[in-house]
Amino acid sequence: MAKIFQTADTLMMVRPANFGFNEQTAANNAFQTNDTSRPASEIQEMAIEEFDGFVEKLREAGVNVIVVEDTPEPIKADAVFPNNWVTFHQDGRLITYPMYAPVRRLERREDILEKLSAQFGYSERIHLEDYEQESRFLEGTGSMILDRPNKIVYACLSPRTDKELLQEYCSIIGYEMMAFTALDGHGQEIYHTNVMMALGEAFVVICLDTLRDTSERRMLMNKFAATGKEVIEITLDQMLHFAGNMLQVRNPSGDTFLVMSEQALKSLTPAQIVLIEKHTNILYSPIPTIETYGGGSARCMMAEVFLPES
């Protein structure tokens, strides 16, 4: 049986055409800020510069990055965050997801999937987007952290992560569900699991202070121990600097990198950096415009491609 990888060596990223603040997502994304002092054209230019610099750093590390150009019309302010609408799996499955904000549903593009299917094979296409009609949402690897080798889904429940749909998803892909509640410093549900938690091959970066239920915290800690993950704890303040929004990737040589933003790296303590570097290299890039207006960081910008080469 082929080895099941936790890390991908190929990423799909979308170069934004109309990046900006999205009113529809701000309702439950506490990480977004609408700084109206900058004109939209300047915000877009800065986002492109940050995106291109980020891709360049990934490619310099040997990671394969497939860049897809966003279409100018219709306007999709969050197109730079493709991990919410699609996942690609090593067993050949391709899954598309139901999105909370109506404007974000425009990001799902069949032409992107057709382009990728020319290079990679996929055996099954699973459509979950019809659940939007029932106002039930599950936003890809924003809503869920996948432990692929151990077949576990970690997810904090929120308006964007429906528990019943999560159960159905786990049934479809054959994963164990680890659902919990995570609250920020103001008691608000954290909108996406991937801002408070990042799972690597042998470690987990997590903001344990978001877990107010001691039994849920114990449940997660026991599962991390059982699956051999060293816990690297971050604070609520570090989470607000996107220190939970990280993704471990690898290059074809097998070198691994924990990818994060410059802001996230600067929030870490020397001791935390030592713990991370015990397991993997650190790769970071400055993306402050994307973080400020989009409310997402490095992890949100990368859709991992685990599909087998066709």
C-alpha cells in the first residue's frame, strides 16, 4: 500500500484579480479589518506583490506551485484563499465545498479543475456545494484540519462548519471526527479551525486557550499523544497574529517546511521556534495586506494537491 502523506509537494494558488475587503465574510471573521485609508487599486497592487513574493519563496524552496490567474469578472475579493472551496486527495478524490458567503461561491471554477485534471488524475468528484441551499456549510481545509495518515478530521464548530455535514463528510471519506468548540478572547466562535491550529507530520501548533471545555481539551490532547504529535502551544495574542495559520509542505527531495507569514513568525518566542525547527524548516513571507483585508494568512492561500500524476 502506498504511503499516505501528511504534507504535499504541490500547491495550487490563485493570483487575485480584485483582492479587497469582503463585507459578507466580515460578519463572523474577527481577523478582518477594513482600512479605508487606502484606495482599492493600491490594495490590489500590494496584494499582488505579496502573492508573487510568497510564490517565489515557495518555489525557491523547491515546492511545486501551480499558479492560477483569478478572472477579473465576476469580482471575487477572496479568490486568493482557494483552500476553502476544494480539496485534492491522494486516493484520487476531488471534493468541492459549500461556502458561507454567497459571493465566495463564485470562486469555485470548473476550468481550474479541468486544468488540474489534465496534469493529475482523479477517480471521483464529490460535490458538497448543494448544501448551501440548506444553509449548511463546510469550508474545506479552513473548516477542517486533516490528519491524513491517521484518518482524523479536527474541526471547531462555527457558522461555517456544520456538525451534521461534518459527520457526513467523515462518513464519505472514512475519517474519524474530532469536533470541538473554540472561542476567541471575546467569547466569539472562531470561524475557521485553521486559524487556531496547524498540524504537521510530528507536531501540532494550537491555541489551547480557545478550548474552554476541559473535556474537549483532554480529548484533543489524548488524540495528539496517541498519534505522536508534539504539542506546540500558542497564545490568544499569537493566534491573532496568524501563528495558528500555518501549513507544513515538502519539496520532491523530502525537505519539509512550516509555511507562515512574517507577522506569524515575529509573534513566536525563541523557544517556540526551537520546538518547530526540531521537526521542520521554517519558511515565511510578508503578506500584511492580504492578512489585514482578507482576514486569512499563509495557510489559507495554499490548496494542497495530493492527486496522483496522470
